[in-house]
Amino acid sequence: MTVDRLAYGGAAVGRCEGLVVFASGAAPGETVRVRVRRVERRHVEGDVVAVDKASPERVTPRCVHFTQGCGGCTWQHVDYASQLRAKETAVRDSLERLGGLHDLPLRPIIPAPSPWHYRNKMEFAFHPEGVLGLHPRGAWHSILPLDECFLAPPLTLALVKAAQAFAREANLSLHDPRTHHGLLRELVVRHSRGTGETMLGIVTSPGSFEAAAAMAECLAAVDASVVSVVHSIRASADTSAPLQQTTLLRGQDHITETVTGLRFGIGVETFFQTNSAQAERLVTLVRELAGDVAGALAIDLYCGVGMFTLALASAGADAVGIELSASSVEAARANARTNGLQETRFLAGDARTVLPQVLAEHGTPRVVVLDPPRAGAGGKVMRRIARSAPARIIYVSCNPTTLARDLVELIPFGYRVSVVQPLDLFPQTYHVETVVALDRHAILTASVPPSAPEAE
């Protein structure tokens, strides 16, 4: 088939005998042979097995592991300019096709300062075969040992190799994802661009870990930037499940990252934007789009550790952050104290229930910022935001599909899209960050749903 474009999700798209074909490993404009992996009612999924006519947008992957199926990257075979075009197109297509939003004020995507060595956090898995590495694409039970990686800072790979060597020499049991037996499960590496500090998290199954202190000393000896080593326990077979217990093994229990002059404490589980350089641009953009907020109420939903909340507070806003995770709220309050913004309020709870309480107490906000998880905020939250009637809503999204679905909820309330700004926080992958600003215009009262409480 001939490839038409790159699609959100990582595959390339083309047609064969009237069927839409999604194929991994292809580049726009080239002719490829595809082996079918899966047949659905309206499309076919497959893998490229040969390139008959290469695209001028195809490049030689920098990392040797890309052609081995490493799950860290999806688009390393496509030049960076093409990646940016594909992400910009994905945002436009989602908002137009799924959201029915047209004549979009779409700004050119903001590229990453560097498409390499940008990740400030990576998680590596141990495997019973004696290796520590990344999962191949679509193979959660296997591990690809790493000789190189160009996503994280170079120090990361040295730490991975040191952890692997220690586990072998100490004869530690390694977790098997199929049987769920074995002690060592993951190594989490976090790095601060602002301070240069490095944190290591050793994640194990429950049980005796007598070599913990020795392993911490071994890893800290790799580089002086390692100022924190912690041991965390995960009992669940689900690798995305929260850690049950974290113990400090060496140094301090966090590292510090700086964004637009603000300091944020980062723990082993703290959610923070993975690309620190682009996080700086993201916060600057949100603050600019918020406008003059001095003395005005600004609400930040899904606030995490308070990155946007504190940026708005530093601009003079009466800022309130709302976050489901109690530990994140505790961290946000600590960050507020660190930055001399202790008057900033952070509330723990579901946005659907906490937001009405804040509105009842404080009235109409000037601006509402929300940065929900990939699943989006959902219609109920979006309608409650709209009924609070802020002059401006700023939606920060890592998923253009759910972004489009959520924005539709605001249109009947008189909101119109003023700015659509994509940013590339994840080079070599299909992921794209998008910031959308919406302004409140004249409301067609006949089309607005009643403001009576909604059923849960």
C-alpha cells in the first residue's frame, strides 16, 4: 500500500482494496508491504515487512534498539519536521472531526528544544533472564536489554547497567510478570534539569530486601548527582498501581525541579511533566493566556503538585488548586511554602464535588485551568465549569481525542475557542500536548441546559 499519513496512536495510514490499513513502521508517501496482524470490521492492522519505495521523510533511526521493537519510541524512523506536522494535523483532525469545531485558531506547534535526551523520568523493568530494560512494543512479558537510549540523559543508562550488575552479583531474584514471583521489579530514574539532581526508586515485591542499603550505596557511587535513593513496594500485579510503601535508603526523599523560577519537590511517584524544558514553555503559555489575574479568583483543576496553581498565584491571582490525590495536595502545599506562596489553597477531592464547594464559597472565577489525565475531564465536570461562567477557560490536554469530546460540552454555554496551541513534549513518539483557550461570549439562553444539580 501507499502510506497517506502518520496517525495519532503511532501507526501510518493507507488503503488497500478499499480497506483502511494501519501499519507500524512506515513513513508518509512511501510504498510498503504490510503483513496483516489483525482484521477489524472497518480497518486492518499490520506491520511493515518491506519498503518498496522509501519516503524522503524516512531517516535512519539513531538508536539500535528501535528496529528491535523497543517500546520507548514509535517515530524514530521519521524526520523530526514530519513528526511535528503529524502531531499538528492530529490536533486539527480531532477537534474538527470529533468535536465539530471548525475555523480553528490553530497556532504552529512549538517544537522541543531538542528531540533527544529530554525525558526527566524513565521506568525500567527487571526480568528473570537477568536483565533490566524496557518492554518491546506490545510485549509486556518480555524485556529488551539496553546498550543505548537517547530519550533520557546519558547518566540514566549508566545507572541501569549498574543496577543490573548489582542484581546479578548479589543473586537477587527478579520479578516474573507471568508468575508474579521474584523480588526486584522496577528501577525508576528521575532527573532535575534545573538543579541537576537525580533520584532513584528501587521497586520490589513485598518481602525481605536485605541488600537494599548496599544496592543504594552502589547506585549512588555511579554519579555525585544521585542525591536520593528510595525503596518502594508494589504488591499488585498491575504495574500502574500505586506504590504501597516508600522508605528512604540514602540522601533525601525528593529532588527539586525549577520551572519559571518556581521550585517543585519531586518524589518517586510525583506526577510532573516529563519534558522539563517544555514544561517551562507550557507554564509560561498558560500564564500568558490567563491574562491579568491580579486579585482575581483562578481555579486549577487536576492541579497535581501545583505547577499551574503556583504560576497563577505568583502572578497575583487568588489561586485555588483541586486534586484527587491527597499526597499530591500535600506536596502542592509544601511547594507553596517553599515558594513563599503559602496563601495559595489546595483542596483534595474529586473535581465534580469539590468544584461546586469552591464556587459556593468564592463566587465566579476569572479563569479556570484544567489539566486532566488522558481520559479527559468528562461531561459533568465540563458543564460545571461552564456554569461557573469564568471569562476564560484554559484546557491543557495530552490526548486530542478526549480534548475534542470535552470541548464540545462548552459550546452550548457560549464559549468559543480563541487559541489552539500544540506543543511537542514527547519527540520520537506520537504523543502531543495541546493548550486550548476559550472565551465566554453571548449565551443563547434557549440552548443552555438548566442549572439544576446533575445526578451522579
